[in-house]
Amino acid sequence: KIYIYGGIIMNIEKSLKLHEKWLKGETGGKCADFKGINLKNVSFENANLEGASFIGSEIYSVSFKGANLENADFICTEIDGTNFENTNLKNADFKFAEIAKIDCVSFKGANLEDTKINYKYFNEFFKA
């Protein structure tokens, strides 16, 4: 899928392939950079997006189910209707992110080890 936002053309599949090369240390690889992009109805299911940047993005109705988002950066994002079930969010950064109500975003079964998230969301989403 190709997304156009603020004059930026984003090819998701190409970004994922370049990111995979970057993770492997291959020539021509590039860390996935979705900064400021409006991501709506996108599937990143089972994708390896370790270290990817989503800073300032609007993330609506996106599925990250089963994805690896270790060390991913979600600072200042808006998140609604999004599925993080069984996702590796180890050391991910959600500082200053606006996350919709608990019934609109799922973190069921996600690895949240060392995840940085605003305290108000921690209480709402992660009560024992």
C-alpha cells in the first residue's frame, strides 16, 4: 500500500523490506521511519519493526498483532482502534502518546518489559 500524507509518499512494503535489511546490517538498509505519517487501516501483523520510529504519527485501526516493536518509538503519537496483541513492545517508548480508551486499543498478551508509557494509561490498561 502507498500512503500520501502532507506531500509524503510512503510505500509500506518497501519500508519493511529496507528495515529488514537494516536489521541484518545489509547494505542499502534503512530503519523504518513513519514519523508524522497518518497510518489508518494498515496491517503490520507479525512484522519485525524493531527500532522503528512512529514519532508524531496518527495510528488508527492498525494491527501490530504478533509484531516485534522492541525499542520502537511512539513518542507523541495518537493511537485509536489499534491491536497490539501478542506484540513485543520491550523498551518501546510511548511518552506523550495519546491512547484511546481501553476498549479501543488492545495490549492483550503483549510483552511490556521496560516499556515507557504515561502513568495515566498504565492505570487504565494494565491493572492486575
